[in-house]
Amino acid sequence: MTSSEKNSTGLAGKTCLVTGGAGGLGKAVTAAFLDAGANVVICDINAKRIESTLAELRTRGGNLTAVTADITDHDQVLSLFDDIAGRFGTLDVLVNNAAVMDRFDPVGDIELDLWDNVLAVNLTAPLQLSKFAVRSMLSKPEPAGCIINIASGAATAGWLAGTAYTASKHGLVGLTKSTAAFYGPKGIRCNALIMGVMVGTHMHEAFLDGCHKEGRQKVEEIFSGHRPQTCKVDDVAGICLSLASGPGWGTVNGALIAVDNGWTSVVG
């Protein structure tokens, strides 16, 4: 990518935070933002994955900072934003990408510990991160910023996952709309991507300890009737890049953007 191409995105020199940035979609978004000349801060709970991603991406454009952090820990999130302020001043873009899957448990069978963990990562953490992000964005002489929440088809359907994941992604849609409605007039946009099935992510790791048999069968029945086409993480990263800074995207706020090769138009 040439310098002129980088500058055309509008991200050159801007500061972006990507959660879950050391793998899957997060790493693809990080690479796209770096190629656009941005300062990118990634956080991930997996220290080995952080080290590997830092080694892989440090030669690209932009400026990459990697932090091992648990986004469900308030003090660690606060420390993360203090670090961003010390290094770069204010934040321009937040991508709430980090998430965990449940095990397809319906409400009658779900354990409260699983519910608490899924909601902590998928909903409470984006709330905390968005809270500190908007404060940083509002502190600029000319307030501006962009928040991208990575949701899924489970955010608008009843059974594409278990109770906990479904509730967390429905909640993320509510957080998106509330943030967009209040902060849009102040120069901060917030949108959500309603993701379909992606290749190259680590969501399968949630099932290493097994899952609810009947719950998974129900999901498989839905998929067998309308099997979705997969989406490549690099393509989704390109959408995030455009949404963050592409020409004409500045008017997009509070939107739920389906990124699923049209699957929800069939099953939704």
C-alpha cells in the first residue's frame, strides 16, 4: 500500500484500540489499521498470542503496541487507557472485538458461572471500554471518534447460540444504539457488525470441554436448512477500516450492519 493510499483512509496517525487483537478477526483488523498508518493498541488475555502477533505485525506500517490484559478487570482496563493517554494522548477508534462463546445451554440448564463469564466479556467489558473511550474522544479540542462493536447473528435471533451468548449480543446491540443516540451529536459514532460465520477465528476453543447436546443439535438444524457462506476475516477487517475512516462513512451511526453474505436475509 502506497503512502497516498494510506492517507486516503484517514487513519494515518490516528490511535485505535482493538480488543482481542492478537488473533482471528482482531489480528486482521489490527493489520488493516497498521497498513493505513494508524497507531494501534491491541489487548488480549493470551500472552503467548500477544507475543506471536507482535512479532508478526511489527514490521508493518503504523505503530503497534501490545498489552496483555483482562478486559473484565476494571483496574486493568483503567491502566490500559492510562497507557494510551501517556503514549498517544487521546483515542480515535475503539473496536470491541473480544468475545467468548457459550456452550449452547438453554435457560433451564445454564450455570450461573457460565452466564456471568459470558456477560462479563461480551457485554460488561465493551461497556467499560466504551465508557473510557468516549471520555477520551470528548476530551479533544474537536470531539470525534468511532466505536465498532462486533456482534453476531445471535444479536437479532433467538437460537443461533445458547442463552448467555444470545443475551450478551442482544445487549451489545442495545449498547450500540444507546451510545450512538447520545454521543452522535457530540461527534462520536457507534455501529455494530452483525457477523455471520467467519473462518480464521478462535471461537471453536469454547467447545473443548463439550457443549449442551440438545442445544447444539437445534443450532445444527437451523444451519442444515440454510447453511451460511463463510466470511473471511480480512474482508471483515476491510469493512472495519472503511467504517472507521472511509469516505462517506461519517454519516453512518447507530447502524447494525449485516456481514454474512446475505444469510440473515434468508433465515431472519
